[in-house]
Amino acid sequence: MRKIECISVFDMLKVGVGPSSSHTLGPWRASQRWIDELKKKEIFNEVEAIHIDLYGSLSLTGKGHATDIATILGLCGHDPVTMDIDIINPEIDKIRETGKLSLNAERTIDFSIKDDVKFNKNFLEFHPNGMTFRATLKNGKKTSSSFYSIGGGFVVKKERKNASKKIKSFMEFPFSIEKATELLEYCDAEDKTISEIVLENEKSLRSEKEIDDGLRDIWKVMLESMYIGCHTEGTLPGGLNVKRRSFEMHQRLIGDEKYDSPESWITAIRRTEVKFRQILKWVSCFAISVNEVNASLGRVVTAPTNGSAGTLPSVMMYYMVIENHEATFKDLKRFMLVAGEIGSLFKKGATISAAMGGCQAEIGVSSAMAAGGLTELLGGSPAQVLMAAEIAMEHHLGLTCDPIGGLVQVPCIERNAMGAIKAINAAEIALESDATKAKVPLDKVIATMWDTAKDMNSKYKETSEGGLAVKVNLSDC
Ligand code: SF4
């Protein structure tokens, strides 16, 4: 029997803390898993000292991506979904000042952020995002464990080919999907839309009420991240002096409209005069706002990564405030189910890790996800949905990852706006096309993206050793 990884929409869309899913959320989760390991081995209470080694891309861009902070917060027992983000900096400052860390909020040990988190430039063999946790026990014995953050907040311990076996243990979905062609066959055979097929798979994991509650939570965080971004002035942290742009952009767009909550904000936007230029500006504003929140260690939804967290929400907002003022949760649900499935096709057939595939794996995939979701909402057939996803990725192929200063700011924030606009464009082209005659099937573009990823020089894969990251002088910023 063929073994196909079961990836839920809740694996692709996760609530987390910025700025990066692979460099912040993943390492944070790895710390939590290591604490669990220590407990299972019944040596948690014996730990006297801890040392963290970050390797490869986690080291090269780890400072800008707050990888050190994320691992420490995980060791302290904080969870990225529930932690009050306002206490992150005070918590880290306290550890820095006292030299003490509260392990899983249970035991205090000595810990020096400067000496006990090491950024190693060498790469571990299996994956560019490697990290090793080391502990010294009271009896002098040492223990260690390595983890790999493979993108989108996913963390594994072993090789890629074995890693997928860890996820959901290969439990069977009613509709096992590895390739887009299989998804299309199920839609044809069952006379269902893509979201209906994906919903059947999700229902094998949890009740429909749990699915709805989970997706409502996801949307709430997406909407709040746009709202917060559009209402926050100032400069982003990290030293690049990047000014937050969505605040003033939003002020000019919203004008004198009144509102007092994220929900009434949506209605207020619908009342504004929207011409073509304003559409482009609104979509850009939504996308930029999310990624400004992400860049300042705010709460966003990983979709499929934190660096690309703005694309999906901005396209969903486009649908709600431009295309369909009567949009309901049912529409959001369909959008997210389709988007999640398209993201999972890329994860299975290629990668959603910039350290493996450059920015095509982040912004490219998010754009394809958004294009597919929007196309279904606009009445596209399953074939047109897949065609839209294909078009969106086709025009991101080869996109490099070269964040200046290792910060998820330049070019990352604007790239989300580009990904969103391309997604809308891809949906419109697909809707005007006979998708049964598409020259480039989605599966082929996924395979091409993976080949391109493998051929890409490592300096363009989230190392900040090439592209804009070396061409732009930090001291000029
Ligand atoms: S350049 Fe793209 S892939 Fe790289 S950190 Fe920025 S958004 Fe992520």
C-alpha cells in the first residue's frame, strides 16, 4: 500500500509568533519537544546546565530571526500560541541580567544567553536548519538531542524520508492525496469541489465543529494581525530602521470612516471608494501590515510560513471587501481548506522551507495557496483552482531568499504584497482559461520548483550570504 503523508489544514495554517516559522516557531517547538524528551527519560530534574548549538541557516540568519530568543522561551515553558507577546522582551532581559533560566517554569538553572547559545556557521548533514540541545546532569553525565526545523514550523529529528513517517503515523485519509492530479480525480469522481474533498479528510481527524472553531481562531488571528499592523506607527526593531508603512497607507485609504473593532473595520473598508489603484493599495496594505507585525515578534498565522504570513489574509480580505460584501465564515472556510491543501501538495512534492528552496518556497507557495482559494470562491472549477495555483507559482520560480541583515523585513514585507497581487492575477487568468487544456499542470510546476531549489546556490537559501543581503550596505540603512 502507498504511504502518503496526511497533512491537515491546521498543519499548514498555524498560530505563531514572528518573525520566522522555520527560524523562530520551529526552534521554539524543538525546545518544547526536548523538554518533553528529558521528562520522558526522567532526567529533567537532574539537569544542571544547558547549551544550545544552532547550525547552518539557523546560525547565519538566526540573530535576525530571533532563533536564540525562541529556543530560550521554549525552554522556559512558554508556548508560541498563548504567550503574551508583550512579556517576551522583559522575560529575555531578566534572563540576561540574572543569568538564571526557569526551566519549563519548574526549576531554576544557571544560563548565560551569551555563552550558552552558540551560532555555528557549519551545516549539519541532513538539513540546513539544524540545532542541538545539550544538557549536563548533576552526576556529570551529558545528554544531547538534535532537531531540524524543516519549514512552516514543522520540526523533525531524522532524515526527510523518515521524517514524514513521524507525522500522523501515515494514518489514512478517506482521500489520499500526494499529487494535484489525484485531487482532481477525486473531485471528478465524487462531483465535489476541492474544499469538499479536503473537508472530508479533515473530518477524519476531528469533528466539523472543531474544524470550524479552529478555522475561526485562525481567521481571528489573521484579521487581528492586519488590524494591529494598520494601526501601529513607528520603526521596526532590528537596526535596519525600516519604517512601518501600513499605518499611513491605511490612514489615507480609510479616510474618515468610523469603526471600533476589527469586525466593524471590515464594514468601514467596504464603505470606502475603491477604484483600481485603491484595490492594489488596499491589498498591499493588508499584506504589509501582517508582515510588519511579524517582523516585530507579533502574533501571526504561519501560512505556510511566517515570512509569507501576509499573502493569504490579504487575499481573503480582498475577497471580503472588494469581491463579495456578503462573504461569510463559510467562504473563509472554503478558502482556507483549499489553500491548506495546495500548501500541502508543495510540502509533499517540494519544500516550504526557504533554507531548502529560497523564497519561491515561501512567497511562491503562499501565492499559489491564495490563488487556489480565491479561484474556488470566485466560482472556478477544481481544474481552474489548480491552474491558478500553478500560474501563481510559475511566476515565482527561482525567487531567492536574501533578507538584509538576516531580518524578515527587506525584501520580505513587500514580497507578501507581490505574492498577493500575483495570486489575484493568477485567479483571474485561470477563470478566463480552459483549464482542461493547461500546458503546465500543477504537479509539473511543483517538480520544477523542487529541481530549481536543489540547483539554487546555498547563498540564496536563507543564509544572507547573497543577493540583496550582500549588495545593500547595512550602514546605509
Ligand atoms: S526573502 Fe522570502 S523566504 Fe527569505 S526570509 Fe524573506 S520572505 Fe522568507
